[in-house]
Amino acid sequence: MTAVHNSSGFASAERRSAESGRRRAGLEGLCTRAWGELGRWGRGIRWYMTTLMGDSAYQTYVAHHRRHHPDEEPMTERRFWRQRMDDQDRNPGARCC
């Protein structure tokens, strides 16, 4: 069997190779975008859950306190959580327990 070396044969092979490369690059870009989007969703879910559970409450309190009362020392984290639990016990609101 002999190889055909005409210009259209080489051009056709080069074209197929270029198309394959573009498809591969497109697939890699798609995967990169998909992983980026998945990461963004994951960070959003993590933010929502930590905010919902109150995990960031002390950091939020400290930021607020430093912004509005810069001359006063904020409560310690232990005292903050104790006061928060006492406030919730006095005013249960919409909690289930």
C-alpha cells in the first residue's frame, strides 16, 4: 500500500489535526470552567451553612464593634457566646428547642 502525498491529502490531515486540537482545547476549557463553577457553588454552600449555623457570628461582632466602637475592647469569644446563648434562652423566638 502506498501513501498518497498529494497536497489535498496533507491539507486534509492537517485540517483534521487542527480540528482535533481545537476540540481538545475546547474540552479542557469546558472542564476548567466546570471545576471553577463547582468551586464557586461549594464556597457559596459553605458560606450559607456557616452563616446559618452562626459560625461566623463572633467575627461579624468583632468587625462591627471595631467599626462602631473603636475606643472600646470587644468581648472575648467565650463571653460573646455565653451572652448569645443566654439571650437565646431568654428570647427563644423561632427556634425549635
